[in-house]
Amino acid sequence: MLTKEKASLGLKLYQFIEKLYPICRSITGNGVRETLGLIQKEIPLALHEVPSGTPVLDWTVPKEWNIRDAFIKDPKGGKIVDFKKSNLHVVSYSIPVRKKVALDELKRHLFTLPDHPDWVPYRTAYYKEDWGFCLSHRELERLKEGDYEVLIDSDLKNGSLTYGEYFIKGSTSDEILVSCHVCHPSLCDDNLSGIAVAAYLAKSLSKIRTRYSYRFLFIPGTIGSITWLALNELRVKQIKHGVVLTCVGDENHPTYKRSRRGNAEIDRAFVHVLKHSGADANVIDFFPYGYDERQYGSPGFNLPVGCFMRGQHGKFPEYHTSADNLQFVKPEILADSFSKCRSVFELLEYNRTYINQSPKGEPKLGKRGLYQAIGGVDRQASEMALLWVLNLSDGDHGLLDVAERSGLKFDLIKTAADALAGAGLLKEKS
């Protein structure tokens, strides 16, 4: 059952998605800027413009694309496809076109989903100058022979790639990276959900003192992370943990995709939180496809960046279709995804290493009142937490190591460590 606080948060996240939903986004252009402008109203986001033609690793920043209108008119002059009704109707990065074409030629530029005849697909032509429209398969089947008027009022010219960055300074220079893509048009789960959760995580973390510094990136997929890595190659050594957020608003089980390293601290933290969440969850191994985790985890960087999602990339029917709409994402799921990420960050913040100050034999805990100090429903688990922390506090094991070895929840291990440190039995390793 949702608490009032979680219900309120879920509603705020959903309402933020509602604001972002109508905007036509792509990997460049004014739709991205408008999106980042709305994020700026939530957090003080710094905007960066990288000119078209800029070399970035093995890539080049592309031309900027903007669109004003697009439609198809049937032989009688009626609009059968209208960009102003849904920005999914136009293949992203379509070059400008205005002409009449026969049905056979038109069909070569049309994309549908025969298995889901009422849905409209999402398609792109980023690095190939072409044009096209997306429509439902039922609409396609209704088309009759004749000449059709097609209009795509767009620009593809030199401009820039825009991305947003928000840095929260912690007590150390070690960083946690949170990245999400902002290039998809009206698709709520992929990835307005990731944008909303990331923005509200940044807002919440900015209000507290943290050990780690946090860097939030709102970037176009693939070319955005490649661009950021190219411009920040000397800075990436500060990144100790990272996560890509996407598809975090649907009703599928939570899924964590491990970083390329496979057993980085961020991987272990997510696995631990999901294991003890009391709900079904999936953990999958890294593979070099999907979202920007594969750029951060390319061998030349090998950053410990995993991916947190619910529905997996390309594995749910609504993926990259008009069915990924405002009905597909749920406020309570958004709040749950936010909560799980905050739990992971809290675990990383408190995963300290201690040294037992009375390591020869077991110290007498009763006379120090420690058995009552951390109480709880399960007294035996609380007492075992004390013993596990004492036994593994040898300077080589962090609290997450203790939690994994004992099978106990991290929160209980941390509470035990706090009590033991308060009694003078533990000292944090410097």
C-alpha cells in the first residue's frame, strides 16, 4: 500500500511527464531545448551546445533537425496523417519534402505495425538523409490508388547538439553518474519516465549533505553520451558508480542490467536492494546493446555504469509505439522506481569500512546495552547483525560485504555499525 508521501511523489512525477509528453524531441533541435527548459524549472540545469561537425571520438556531431508541420493528404484532399495530432507520425530526422506521389511510391516511405494494427510505430533516420511517415496498419490498408500530397516542413542544417548537466558537490570528489536520454518524442516510458525520476532524484539529493558528488546528464541517446565522454575524458576517472535510467514507469518487474565490470559496487548495491525489496525483480548481465551504459562501459572507459529499468529494451509490445502513452505509465510505479534508486544511493553513501577496536575475542555487548540498542521485530536478526559487523570489521570488508555475507538487509547492518561505533567498538577506516 502506498504511503501518502509516495502517492504524492508519484503524482508529481506523472504530472511532469504530462508536461513533457506533447514535445517533439529528437537527437538535436528545439524539442530537446524545450524539454531541458522544463527540467530547468525543477533543477538548475546547465545547458551545453556542441556545434554540428564537431569530432567526438569516432563520431561527428550531426546537423540539427527541426520540424514545424507534416501531413499526407489523400486524392480527395483529406488529411490522413497529421504530425500536429501525433509527432510519432513523422520519421525523426526526415528531410523536407513537398510533392505529390503515387500510392506505390508513397508506400515505400510508410511504416506500420501489422501485429498491432491500431498502433503507430516510432522510427528514425538519423544518419541517412531520407523521409517517411508512420501510421497505423489499419490506416494503411484503407489507402486507395491515386496521387497523394505529402508535406514535411523541416530543416536539417548546421546547428548544434544540446544536452543538460547538473552537478551536486559532495564532501568528496568521487562521483555517482546518473544518465538518461532525452531524444525520444511522445514516448512516456522510454524515456519521459527516466527523465522525470532523474530530475526528482537530483532535486531530492540537492537538499541533503552527501559524501559522493552527483552528476546528472540529460542527453540524446548514443551520440549524447559519446559527445559527453569526448569532452570530459579527463573527468571520467572521478566516476565511481553510475546508472542509466530508462523505462521506469511501466508495470513490469524492476530490472537491473549489470555494468560491463559485472560485479562493481553499483551492481552489488542494486542487486541487494532488489533482493530485499519484497517484490519480484530481474538482474541481467551486461551486453553491448541497449542504452548508453554500453558507451560508458566501452573498453576504453570501462566505467561502472549499469542500467535500471522495468520493461526491458525491445522486449515489451508497447516499446517504440504509440501505445507507450500516458496510460502506460503509472504514478505508483514511478514512485517505486524513485524509491529504489534512492535506496541504492543511500547504500553507497553509507557503505563504509570499519576496524574492530576489540578484535580479540567477542566483546561483551550486554554490559554496553547494545542488544537493546538496535531492537526491532526480529531480535535475533538484530543481534546477529551486531556479531557479523564485529567479525568482518577488519579493515578489508565494507558494510555491503557484511550484508551480502550475512544475508541481512543493509539497513540493519548499518544500524548495528552505528550502535557499535557509538559504543567505541568500531572506528571508520580512513
